[in-house]
Amino acid sequence: MGKDGELRKGDRVAWSSHGSEAVGTVTRKITRRTRAAGRTVDASPEAPQYEVVSEKSGRTAVHRPEALHRKPGRS
């Protein structure tokens, strides 16, 4: 996590997924409307979203920063 508390590429994070905790790595910060993880992501510089890859499944997902919680260590 950066000095300002913002997530960065390579940060290890956790999020809630189907009633349990998923853990993965931030792969990029999305700051504009784009396609990611099989869907359209409506992000902006004021409301960024983060693309993450699950450690368990290897699948890609996109989440708002408030849904992600930093975990110790970097991948």
C-alpha cells in the first residue's frame, strides 16, 4: 500500500466472496470506463476500482477499494 493508504499493483488483499474470504493480488488500478474481468467497469479517477487475481482460483475480479482489505506480505 502506498504512503497515502492507496492500494498498488502487487499488494496482497482480501475480499468477501460467496460468504468466505478470498485472497489475491492487485494487478492494476482502473480509473476510466473499460472492460475487465469479463464486464464493463465504470471507474473514474475520483472513483477508482482495482483488478485483482485470486490466489486460489487464478481468476480475475474487479472491486471497489472499500471492498478490499490489505493482507500482510506481497505476492
